[in-house]
Amino acid sequence: MLNFDFSGWSQKEFNEFFNRETPHFTKMGKYTLPSEIEILKKADEEERIDLSTIGFFFFESKPMDYNPVDIIPFATTGGDGCFFAFLTDYQLYDSIYDCPIVFISPCDGDEMNYLFAKNFKDFLSIIMTIYSAENIRFNNPRTFDFEQAIKTLNEDYQEYGEEHFVSRNKTVEFISN
């Protein structure tokens, strides 16, 4: 911009150029987030459930410059910027419910980004089963021993006490219903 000559521009052209929308930052294209996200966020805010007990938090964020433009981020694990996003594949899918879910770990490089679930319903099923997406962060989900990881997590969570497990079960039950 330092050497750009705006002298031939009208005020209207200048305003239109600098106030233009950047589509992947301001819109989600033809998609709206699943209504279930709002239901779960509200239940979490009202402390009827605790999403942290199943390893993620919903958030509203615009994609960063370094993220692919065909994703819609919607949840984070809370670890090193790791997050989940709907992969829209440039609006290929008819509905947000059809979009695959990706797990992106920006601090770990491209080899740590995974196709996590075939859709949002599958995402919820998986996340309730594996306890935390952090389980797959440094492991290949195709060869990872989830049973052992869950057993280890159960042992680790013993330090949190029974209240943690009650809260987790309540959250899983809420989502399942």
C-alpha cells in the first residue's frame, strides 16, 4: 500500500475496496452450524453438562490466515491450538451435517491433521467413546490402541474422583439423548 496511487479513486470506490467482505472470514458460505452445538453450549454454560469431561469445548472463531479456507472451526481440545472443523470442500456438501470433521493440530505440522469423523453425528459418537481427541494427537487413528488409552485415562482420572465420572456420564447421557 505504500506506493499505491489512490488519486483516481472516488470515495465510494475507496470505501468499497477497503470495506469489502473476505468470504472465508466473515461467512460460512451456505452453511449454518448445527443447532445441536447451541443446545450443547447452553447446557455446558448452565452447568447441566461438562463438555471438558469428554475432551472438547465449543468456540466461535474465524479461521486464521494459515488454515485452509474450506473449513469451519467449531470446537477445541484446549491443547496447543488443536481444534475440530467441518471440512466443506468448497461447499461440496448439501448440508453441514454431511461435512466430514477434521482434527487440526497447527503446532504439530501437517502430518498431525486427521480426518476425524464422517459427519457431526459421528464426531459426537467418537468423542464420547475415546474420552479425548488428544488421544489421537500423536498417534495414527487407524493403528492406535484406543482400549489401552481409555484404560490409562480411566486410571489417570481416578485422581479427579467420582465427581468427574458422574459428570462425564451425565454429559454422555445428555448427548446420547
